[in-house]
Amino acid sequence: MRLAIASGKGGTGKTTLAVNLAIKAKEKQSCLLVDLDVEEPNGGIFVQGDLVAEHEARRAIPDWDAAACTLCGKCPSWCLYNALIKLGDTILVMPNLCHSCYACSEMCPASALAMKPDSLGTITHRRFEGLDFVESRLEIGLEQASPLISQSLAYIDEHLEKHDLQILDSPPGTACAMVSAVKQADFVILISEPTPFGLHDLKLAVQTVRELGIPFGAVINRDGIGNDEIYGYLKEEKIPLLAKIPHQRRIAELYSQGAMLYKEIAEIDEALEDILSYIGRLR
Amino acid sequence: MKIAFTATGEGWDALIDPRFGRTDYILIYDEEKDELVSIDNREIMDVAHGAGPKTAQKIHELDPQVLITGNGPGGNAASILKQMQLKIYIKASGMSVRDAYRSFKNNELILGG
């Protein structure tokens, strides 16, 4: 079972839920936690453990060969991302815009755009008290979250044995990176908070996951703040509410210490139980 | 000297467009010919990625010596404009092209990029 934890709005508790759920789940089943929030992975703050493997993820970008180029000027028109620009007698490659699609390289009539490897990020596998933890970290300054996320999922499929439960901590938002992380999941948990902003972004996330055709449910964090419009929305849309996590100062204090919340807060332990039993029934 | 402006419209009374890559118009004033030419850049609205480089390529083709804009070009566009001998003045948003030109002549604009 591959479970993705996602949200529209950032800062609603994706990592908190993913980490606590994974640590609790591994008491009874084999579990893998994957931090796919590659631009700012922070699951590793809560889960350290021993290093098992480290893998350098790479991508390919075109390398312009001035000697071979006939300056025909076709390549910029092929690039959907405007990563190639012809300036006089020069072809400029903008690595930050390149999506490694190989179109320019394959179609260049002069073979003047060979793809060369470039660093993308690091995939780190650690083991923490029986929990497998994979962290995917994008190189600072790069923007290509999606290819790294896809590579990370491929890495897991290839190198790690099958776990009873895989928990993917997804990037926030509803853009390419989030889609890359959740699209291969069996089930998605959308976590949000009962505020107008939380509801607005939950709606976007619901649209996205529905478009992908993946079953999903909601968890509401910081229950007690804002208003109850989000509950009305879930009811109206017939979206299962898997659990509510209360808004408590004590939770924030424990979180700031990096503690496992479910071990100290009974309501969180119950919420995780509810989520795990719901997921269990899906199998 | 040729001076380029990012602008929200055509003519001297148009306002400086704060955006570089997604500017609606590029205006070019040729001081020798005393001629203000406008280039419609609104097709950029349909470009999802790499608007900055695309507009920078246009600027490169127009070959001005000075660019007067608002927020300034982003990293990708800057890497292209660097290939030119171009002085980039920023923070002219809100001014008319006429006022921006006057401010430039009075050395009142901020050099950036």
C-alpha cells in the first residue's frame, strides 16, 4: 500500500502526520517513509537513523557544440520551456528551464546538442528503529523537483524490498511536484486546517487528486481554530474525514522539541489509529 | 543611443511595465533619429515557461544600449542580457515612459541587473 500525504496549503502538518504515522505504523508492520518534499525535506529532523545508502541523482541537459552547430535556429522553436535561445551566432542553454526531454538533442540535424549529465540531488536511505526512511533532496538552486521525485520513486521500486506500508510525504501545493509525488499512490490523505485559506487550497487539492483518479480522504489539523466551513464542504463532497487533530499549545511545544506527538498526546494517538484502521480496510 | 523601455502601452504617455519578461510592450527610443517605436510583446501571455529569456532574446535583437524597466529581469533573462553591452535601469515602475526617459537623462534612475 502506497499512501501519499499531501495538502494544498503549506504548513498544515504533512510531515508531522507522515512521521508520526510511519513511526507508529512500523510497530505492527513493515513501513517505509519517503520524504519527497525535495525542495525542503524536513522529515530527517524527526527521523535520523543509520545510513544505508546514498545515491546521487542526475539529470541530462544539452551541451551546445559550437563547432558542429550550423546555426539553423530550429532548436529554440522545439523547446517548450524556452531553455534554448539563439543569440546571434550563439545558442544559449538555460539549465534552469530545461526539463531533460531530449527533443533538441534528438532532432538537431547537426548533432550539436549532445546531452551531458548534471547533478540533480541526493537520495538518502536510512534505517531508524526498523523504519526505512528515504529522503530526497534537490540540489540548492535547482527548480526541477518533479524529475527528482520520479527518480526517487523508481529508486525505491528498484532498491528497496516491498513494505506493507509506504508513506510518501509530498511537496505542498498542487503543481507538478505534488502531482509527481501523489500520482503513483494507492491512496492520498489531504491534510488541511479549518481556515478559509485551508479550505480554499483543500478544494484545489481535491480537484487535482480527483483528476488523477486516486481515492482520497481528509485529515483536519488544528481543529478548533477558524470556522467549521471545511467540515460542511467535506460532507457535501462526500469526502471521508479520517481524523481530526486538535489545536493545542502542547502539540506545538512537543513538535518544536522534535518529539513523537502520538506518544504524548492521546488525541493524536487515536487519530493515527483511526487513519491506520481506515487504510487497513482498503487493502 | 537606443533606449529600450518595458511598457504597458504605446507612446510616450504609456507607463513603465514593472515586469520584464511579461511586459506588454517594448518601446525603443532612437535618440539619433528621434523616433519612438513600439513592439507588441503580448503574445508572451501564452508562454508558460521561459518568458524572461524570450523577451531577453527580443531585446538582444533590438540591440539597445540602455534598458529602463521596473522590477528588473530574473536570473534566466539576466544571463542573456549579460551577453550584451547593456545598462539596465530598474525601479522606474509607475512613471510614464516620458518621465522615465527624463529621469534617465538627469541620472536619477537606479542602475541594476
